[in-house]
Amino acid sequence: MARTFKWVLLVWCLWFGLAQAKSSIEADQAASRAVIQAQLDAFARHDAEKAYSYASDDIKAMFQNAVTFVTMVERNYPVVYHPASVQFLAFNLQGDVARHTLQMTDQDQTLWNVYYVLTRNDKGLWKISSCQIEKVQGELI
């Protein structure tokens, strides 16, 4: 009887641990995705300060202020600055680094793969540390 109880307890602990880990990953996915969406929303409202607030300290050090940052995004990442559509596709979490793969269409209906990397700062907040875009070959159907 005691041995059966130990096995049941062990199985329950493993199941509970896995459930907690899954819940934590889902929470990180939702929180980091919300940061990307909030920055996209800020771009759409032309709110440079708010968009800049979602950037990591490293990005902020590179661009020094919100206007410089948003100008760079508008010139080099027009699909991110003003997408016609956004679809979140994949998520990967490794410690304090979250990677999201999105597909976006630009205003000309060109399809792009967009790769975001976010890092968790010392306050536990997700911040965007990089974004890469890749034009998808072929036509939208």
C-alpha cells in the first residue's frame, strides 16, 4: 500500500511539474507576443515614444531616441512599421530569450517572414532585442 502511494505521489508530482512548466511557457509566449503586438499598435498610431518603450536597452543604446528609432523602422522595415496583416506562426523559448516567427503582408500584398527576438530584462519584462525580415518568394494566393 505504501509503495503504491509513493508511485501515485511521484506520478502526480511529475504531472503537476509538467503542467506548471507548460503554464509558464504559455504565459511567456502570451506576454512576449503582447509586447510585439503593442509595438505594432504604437507604430500604427505613430506613437514613437510608446513604440520605442518596447525596445531592449541594447536597441535603445543604438538609436538614442524614439524619433531616430522609428525613422529607422519606417525606412528599413516598412512591413513592420505599417503591415496590412499580421499572423503569429511559431514560438520558441530558451530561458530569458523568446523567439517569435510571424508572417506579415505589406501594403502591396507582398508576404514577409518576420523573426523577432525578445529578452527578459532585470525587471522581468519582455523587450524586443531584434527583428529580421525576409521576403517570401512566390505569390500570395
